[in-house]
Amino acid sequence: MRKKIVAGNWKMHKNAEQTEELLNELIAKIPAQTTAQVIVAPTFVNLQAAVAKLKNTTIAVSAQNVHQAEGGAFTGEISADMLTSIGVKTVILGHSERRAIFHETDALIANKVDTALKHDLTVIFCFGEELKDRQSDNHFNIVENQLRDGLFHIAKESWANVVLAYEPVWAIGTGETASPEQAQDMHEFIRETVRKAFGAQIADQVSILYGGSVKPDNAKEIFGKPDVDGGLIGGAALKADDFLAIVTAI
Ligand code: PEP
């Protein structure tokens, strides 16, 4: 059975006090036993507090980024060792905002993937096409290239620490969602692409999350598709009740 996962990407939201408030609400509301592994990704400065607060719960903590170098003169950056030293076990890489706003290329993301895996971090690898790619019917090519260039260099054994997150850029933070059929078509294609490159066992085991305006009212239908193993949630992860509704939709 593939692992079901619902991860909340908090982006640059929630100061220390607000982080504590939201975590308290999640701890109170999210049942101890859930079908999905629940993950939250607060900002760097609130990771240590989140790890401490969630210590005896089933909710895991992820970082939103990591630097590719082991350490050194990289003002303002955070290393993989720093993350693992405070108990963080997961990192989101390749998010479309990192790609578009911070100019992260597939090659750079590939380096970050290597560093994260070397430190035993689980990587939530994000990728997805822009609207122009879908309109020009190039979306499958784009997605395949992002996978090949950013991720497919890893060893077979490393797939145990990889989660895929298909996030069509045109659906992120826009209120626009891929239809459940569009999500399923792409997820099936992604699984096939993994199957061709790495074999059936890895393809059947890897969790593929959908991200892009998942809300309480559309989560159930999207999660109902056979190749959708959960979601990476942005806006709706910032309200405990909405996030809880998405977690229970699975
Ligand atoms: C995201 O940024 O990963 C995301 C899916 O955002 P939203 O749910 O707000 O579209």
C-alpha cells in the first residue's frame, strides 16, 4: 500500500505566536489515527519550536527549502545538517515559487536533492507545468523533463525517501484547480515515467501528491483518483479547520 500524505506548506506566513496557535489547534483537532501521514512546513525560524511542540504527536515537520552546500560562506542560507540537528526529517524542494521567484533551475534542484538525501531527509519533490505549457499541449513534456533533470539521477535505494508533488503552476494560489481527471491523467503519466526509468516496484510505491488550490470542498474528489496519494496544501493549510477537513477527506 502506498503511503497517503497531506502536507501543509505554510510559505512565509505565521510568526512565532501564530505558529504556536495553529499548531495547538492542529494538535487538538487532528485525530491521533489518520489515514494520511500529516506534515506541516512552517518557516525556518519556527521549525525548532514546531518540532518540540509536535514531539509526541503523529504530525511531522518539514522545511520549505535547504541549501545545496554542506556549509560555509552562504549568508542567509540553511544547511541540511542544521535541519536534521533540530529534528527536521523532511524538506520541500523545487517548489514553483523557488523556481520562478528565486530562479532555481533543475540542475540546482538536483544538487539540493542530493544534499538532502545524503542527510537522510525525505524530499517532497515539486514540479509542474505553467499555463502556457498546458495551452500549447506541452505539459507532459515539461513534467517529464523536470523529473528527469531534477530527480532521475538518484539511486534506486533513494526512492524510499522521495515523495512527488505534482503542482500545476496555474493552479497554485489562484483558486483554479486541475480537475480530478486532469490530476489523474498527469499522475498516471508520472507513475508510468517512473516505472519506465526505475521499474514497477518503485513506481507503485512512490506517493504522488497533488498541489494547487486544494480546498475542503474539492479534496475528496481529487483524492479519490487512483494515482493521487494525497496533497500538498498552501492557502488552506493556514486554517486548522480547512486543513483538518482536507486531512479527513482522504
Ligand atoms: C502550494 O503552494 O504548494 C500550493 C499548493 O498552494 P495553494 O494550495 O494555495 O494553491
